[in-house]
Amino acid sequence: MDSRYGKQDDELEMYSSRSGTRPELPGISGLGGWLILIQISLWASLVFLFSDISQVTVIMDPARWEGSRGVDPQLYAEVIRPLLWFGFISSVILFVIVVVNLVLLYRRKRLFPRLMIVQYIVNVIIGVVTWILIAQNEVGREEHVLDATPAFHLIVRSLLTCCIFIPYFLKSVRVKNTFIK
């Protein structure tokens, strides 16, 4: 073992045991690099989720579905309304997670990377559940009201996002140096 690295490790251990905080690793830190993409995606998600939540009364209106789209009232009550409620509830949950993530991001809290990973996994779960809810209702498919293809595309995008950003949050030196509080 090289003595240069051994001495540095001893100094890091002493520092961390005295202050109770994790020392900064050598390398880069701050909210730059790929964290800029994370910030942009969080702010964009916040805007889109707020828009979805604010339009809930328009989207949930049975007249919108029955009148303009010609959906049978029974189909609306049994299939579409539960799906819309699931979408609304999942949007509220994601909105809360995004707001918490933004606060943790700018306060540079150690919990931020973990909660971002949770957000990515929740996105995949919501996509899968939405796809299942749409795909299991053959009545809606016959009337061309519900199409599972966009939900499937959401799953693929969410999985790709997980494959890129979860390893980034787990391995990045910038993330480790930035979120140490």
C-alpha cells in the first residue's frame, strides 16, 4: 500500500470521527454537471404535475367523456373514472416527492440522492400500474377510448431514466461531495 494514500485515509478518518460528518472526497462538487439536468427535470416535472392537478375538475367531468367522445356512462363509471382517480392520486404523490426533492437538492441534504432514486422507481411503478389498468379493460379498447401504447412508452422512458440516473446517483463523486449534510 502506498504511504501517500494511507496517510490521507487516516486524516479523513480523524476528521469524520471528530465532527461526525462525512468528509468531502477529492474531486468536484456543486450543482453543476449532470445535476443541471436533474434540476431542469425536477422543475419541468413540477410544472407538468401542477398543470395536471389543476385541470382535475375538467378531466374528471363525465360530460366531457360522454358527450364529446361518445363514451357510455357505464364505461365511464366502471373504467375511466377509476383510471382518472389513479392518475390524479399518483400525480399528487409525485408532486409531493418532487417538491421535497427540490428542497433537499438546494439544501444539499444527504437524503436527496436516495429520494431521487425513490422518485425514479415510483415513476416506473405508476407507469406499469397505469398500463395494466388500461390493458385489462377490453371494453375501452373496443371503443378506441383507452390506448395502452402511451402508457407502455412511459414505462420504457422511465426504465431508461432509471438505467441512466440511478447508477449516476450511486457512483458519482460530484453527488457524494455535494450532498454531505
